[in-house]
Amino acid sequence: MKLRLITLVCAMTGGAAFAAETGPKDVQFDDYGAIEQSLTGVAGDAANGALIVGEKSKGNCVACHELTALADIPFHGEVGPMLDGAGDRWSEAELRGLVANAKMTFEGTVMPAFYKDDGYIRPGDAYTGKAPSAPLTSILTAQEIEDVVAFLATLKEQ
Amino acid sequence: MNNKALAAVTAVLAFPALVAAGPDDDNLVINDELDMISVTEAPAHTENLDTIYSGWHFRTDETQALQIDDFDNPAMIFVDQAADLFETVDGAAEKSCASCHDGVESFEGLQASMPKVDAESGKLVVMEDLINKCRTDRMEADALKWSGADMQGLVALIGLQSRGIPMNVAIDGAAAPFWEQGKEMYYTRYGQLELSCANCHEENWGNMIRADHLSQGMINGFPTYRLKQAKLISRHNRFRGCIRDTRAETFAEGSDEFRALELYVASRGNGLSVETPAVRQ
């Protein structure tokens, strides 16, 4: 009996740790598109965020945005605004909202939503051109969003 | 407008000035004698553009040079092969294209009006449909694969007979419902990246997206020789690639959806010279 209780407590603790991560469907945006609460409760890793921003198979943010901090990566795009100074212009909550789903801040923006897993028209199985064979996942994970936000917050003009 | 919105707008406006963006102002002349209309006023139905540009203006000088002389144009090998195929007997009826058509020159002007509605069937047809109908019905030969070298060589060969003639597809009458369908597709934000044709080719032409210089997505140069694929690329293959890159389930080459999109996109370029076989990156 005692052993069972301990097992149960362990399972609940594990469950609680899991539940701390906010799923794409449960994200709370405020009226201006910001997300106050961390998606994971774990501080973002700015260094990993920088990798995600530059990596083609991850965020590939540089495809559309230029930023001086990643000048060693070639071919920054010019579809979106420059990211230099993003940490001055936006609070952490605003950055989180912009990366998760910028359409909540700027209606109709070209920018894709990186933390959303439904509501698409003809979504595919990644870049195969085929219909998905499994439920869709968001383009970035909750922790990856937090990492990118942490990195963007470091982009200060001064 | 709050300060943050102002800052964002300022960043958008200021940034393009840092990089040489937009189309160049070179003149497209083929073989030193054929003046092409590669820049002109947008047709009235292309509501959100004032001026339309051939994709040629968005490519590097090196790529542009390959298109202005037929001896340098790598697509011409495939066009020459298609000219041989035009004369080649195939199928149970023991005919070639040339058995019925009095020289490929007789197709002058046809490409400028394609796609169009077939009066008999009421269906929207593209050049590939006309070629395969001749092959299966008159030659009693096998249909050609949509994006294969034989088919795209023939599409380019027939299109070449109209080179220099301004595109002028009909969008009214029987074509109207197909055109509306294509227009709706053009503005639909497909896939997990939620991108429409318009997001890149209407709102962001002239801008760089990673290493690619976004054009207006005109198709007057198709079939086009793409250097990275080293062959003639069909219009539907390019549509398919673009939609795939939005992380979407794409449509099939030769589908009615892509026929409708082809009509709509072709109509956005009404007034630009037929350019096939163009050369792109």
C-alpha cells in the first residue's frame, strides 16, 4: 500500500511537470497578441535560440529577417523587419507572442506561426508535398520558442 | 499608431534601401534583333500591381546573358530534340505531329492565348492537353508524361513560335469561372507556413527571401530552363514546388486546380512577351 502511494505521488509529480508546458491550443494571447506566461516555465537558452534563428531546418528566421548578430550566416532576407534592436522594441511577452503566432499581433502578416498545430489549409507532411500521415506538430517546440525569445531579448541597439 | 508600430514600419521601410532590391532596368533583346516586352503596365484585372515585370529582371547578369542569345541558351538543345520529335511517326495511326500540322511555324500566336476553354468540351485546356489529345486521338500513341523532357520540349517548341508576342489570355465568357477559381487559389494561404502566392509574389516581389530574389511569379517564360535542375521545367511543376515549400499538401501536375491557377497567373502577365524558353536560376 505504501509503495503504491509513493508510485502514485511520483506519477502525479511527473504529470505536473508535463502539464507546466502549455500546448499550442492552450496558449493565452492578450488583446495585443502578447503571451505573458512562459510556455514551459524553464528559462530560455539564448545560445540555442541563436542556432534556431539561423538554422534552415529549425526557425530559419534569417530567410526573411536580417540581423547583425548572425552576420556570419550568409543570405539574410528582407521580407520582414530587421531584428537588430528587437529586444529594445518588444518586451519578452510581446516577443513570445510574435514568435508563437505573429498574426495575433499583426493581423494578416506574412510571418508564419511557429507555435500552432491546427487551423491550416491543406497542411502537408513537412516539405514532402504530401498529406500528413500523423497529427501535426508545431514548427518549433515550446522550449524552442522560449529559447528564440531569450535570444531576441538580447538584441539591443546599445 | 504607437511607438512600437512606428518602429516596425520604419524598420520595414528603411531596410530595403540597404540592399539593391527590385527589378533591374536592362532591356531584354533576343539575338540582337527581337525586342521583348519585359516591362509594361499591369492589366486592369491585376489589381495590386501597377507595373508587371518578366522574371528575367530579377536574375543575375550571368543568368540573363544565357537567355539573350539562342546559341547560349541551354534550353535550345531540348527544343531541337522536340523539333525532331515533331517529325517522328509514333502510334497505331502511323502519324507524326507534322503529318497534320504544316510546320511548327503554323502555331505562331497560339501560346499567347493559352490556357483557353475548349469550345467542344467546355473544359479549360493548357498546351500539354492539346499535345496529348493529338497524340492519343489522332496518332493513337501514348500520352506524354506532363513534366517529362519530350512533353516540355514540345510545349517550349510550340511556345517559341510566339516568342515576342504579348500574352493575351481571355478571362471573360466561358473562361470566367476558371479564372475566378485560379484567383481564389492565388490568394489562399496554404500549408503550415500559411503562405499564398500573393504573400511572396505580390506583396514582396523585389525582396530577398534567403538567397532568392523574389519575382512577380510571371509564367510567360515557361517552360523555363532552370539552372539548378538543368532541364525544362513545366508551369505545373513550379506551382507544385512553391506550394510544397509552404509545408502544404500540394496539387498534382495536370490537375484542374493547376489549370485554373495557370490561367489566372498567365492573365496577370497579359501584355508581357511570350519568352519561352526562358533561363532562370
